[in-house]
Amino acid sequence: MSELASRLAEHRAARNAARAAHDANLAQVKADLAARSIGGRIADKARDDALDLADEALAVARESKGIIAGAVGALALWFLRYQVIALTARLFKPAAVQEQADNAAEPDRFEEQAE
């Protein structure tokens, strides 16, 4: 029985030590939460991550200015696509002089037929 009693005492001591460690950890967590709330921690983490992302984006932008300029140009052309199409249509439509010459030839045919 003394062996069982000594094992029980050892197990109780281990349990009490684990409970004391758990209580110490719980007290530390409560103290941390009292100092700064979870919402504040999340906001700080999100802000830090956003700043890190912005720094990385700036570093990439400095390395590849041509690619960014091309992308901005492509976006500008896409947004202005209808104006660009209208401009090219005006540039490549037939000249007004040719249309007037075609219209002037028609009345002559009618005058010849009338005589």
C-alpha cells in the first residue's frame, strides 16, 4: 500500500504543478488582454501586414517601371476604347471630295436622259 500511496502522492504533485503552470499562463493571458484587447491586436496586425505589403509593392514597382507603365497604358486604352475606335473611323473614312464627285456625276446622267 505504501507504494500506491507514494505513486498517488507523486501524481498529485504532478497534477498540482500542471495546475499551477496552467493558472500562471491563464493569469498572463488575462493580463495581456487587459493591457490590449483582441480587437486592438487584430487592428495592429492588419496595419502591420498592410504596411509590409505596401513596402513590398513599392520595391517591385521600382524594379519594373516599364511593366507598370505598359499596364497603365493598356488600362487607359481599354477605358477609352470607344473614343479610340471613333477616332480611327474618322481617320480612315473616305474623303469628302470623292463623295461630292460621285454625287455630281449623277445629275448629269439624269440631264442626258431627259433630253
